[in-house]
Amino acid sequence: MEFKRIKDLREDHDKLQKDIAKLLGISQQYYSEYEKGNRTFPIQQLITLAKFYGTSIDYIVGLSDDKHNLNTKKTS
């Protein structure tokens, strides 16, 4: 499964693959495999990306076209 949106999000934030790979604690080559669709993201890495980009996992994986994070519920 190709994750086109992760490349788009990365480029929209002016980040290089190596920047996001560092955030995720993996090599740039390994991250590149995610963008190409040759590897599937572990859920924890999807969570990290969603938080970093301020969007939902649904948007990242293409289940939603809403780029903005709808989870704005604050805890007291």
C-alpha cells in the first residue's frame, strides 16, 4: 500500500526523509520504503506522525479527506 500522503505531508512541512526518519527512530532508507509502499507502518509510528503533523491517522492512510485533526477534546 502506497502512502502518498506521508510524502505530501512531509514536503508540505519542508522536511526531508532523513528528518522524519530521525523522528521515528529509523533509517532514511527504511522510511523511504514506507513512502514507496514497500513497508507497512507500525501503529505507533502512525501515531507519532499524526501528532507531529497535527492530523489524523485516518487522513494519513487515506480513510478521510479531512486534513485537520478532529480530536480537539481537552482533558482537565
